[in-house]
Amino acid sequence: MTANHVIIYEKARADPAKDRIVTERAGSRTTLVATDASGIVATAVRAVEDGADRIELCGAMGPLPHADVLEAVGDRVPVGAVMFGFESLAGVADYQARYGKEFLHEAYIYLQPGADPAVDRVVREDEHSRSWFVAVPDAATGAEVAARLVDGEGVRLLELYGGFGPAEAARVITAIDARAPVGVPSYTSPA
């Protein structure tokens, strides 16, 4: 494997050993791992011990767990955490206020070389939400998939992973006409 990317997302009562989605294409692997809030750091450390070369944390976690993971992992691998821009803050606040009170739709879109979003997708539901996990081969396809999810599935929160940066996030925001908040990983700068 040339790349071993791990995305950690928060889910109540999740078992990181079992609650995972793996996509392998074109010599790279992306593993999405669910954990509850108490297991974020241990899950990240375990991912590094198992060979992860990059870790990204979902937007529900924020800077505090990001700092804890950075401290535990050190400089062994880059660790990013999804953050939302100013244009997305009202949408994120609305999503957070509605979470647990109504059934919501969200999507995690990640870059995976050689991916086919028609095949490399998983939909999971719990008592609070339906979540789409979709691998895309490039940012242009990511923008198309995001628009289809917002328009066709009612997705109201998007998180981008695996190499999406500000320019690629802007492409998604434009494709969905800013109708849902879009988060993108932020990494610390070298000291």
C-alpha cells in the first residue's frame, strides 16, 4: 500500500474494532472508523500503530480532541480535523441545534484514487441520522456527488476528507450553492 489514510468520526456506543468502512483502490487504503467521544485518542494512537500515514478527525470533534490526538500521536503522522468556514457557521449551528431532535442527513466525501462513487459508497443509519460515506476519484466528482446528495437525498451537512483543501471545498460550496455547511480538514503548521 502506498497510502493508509484513517478518518475518525464520532458515534455514540461505537466499537472502533467493528464500526469501520474500508476502501482500497489504486494502491491506497482509506479506513473510516467510528468511536465514541471517550475513545478518540486511543483510536488515533491505534491507527498510527497499525500503519496509518495520515489521520483526519470529523467536524463534531473540534480543536480540543484534535489537540489531544496531536499530543498523543506526536509528529509520527499528520493529523487534521474538519473545520467549517464562516459561510457554514449558521448551517452548522442549525444542524447542531436540530441533532437529536429530528432525523438528519449528512455526508462524508473523501478522495480515493481510482474510486467509483456509484460503488464506493456506504449508507449508515442510527437513531439520529443517515450518513453517506462516499469515495470519489477527484475534486470535480466530489462536487458533483455533493450536489446530488444535497438535491436528491436532503443532505444538510458535508465533510470533505483525503486531500480536499480550500480550493476543492470552494468548488463543492459553489456546486451546492452554499445550501449546506461544508467542512474541510485543517492541519497544524510545522513549528
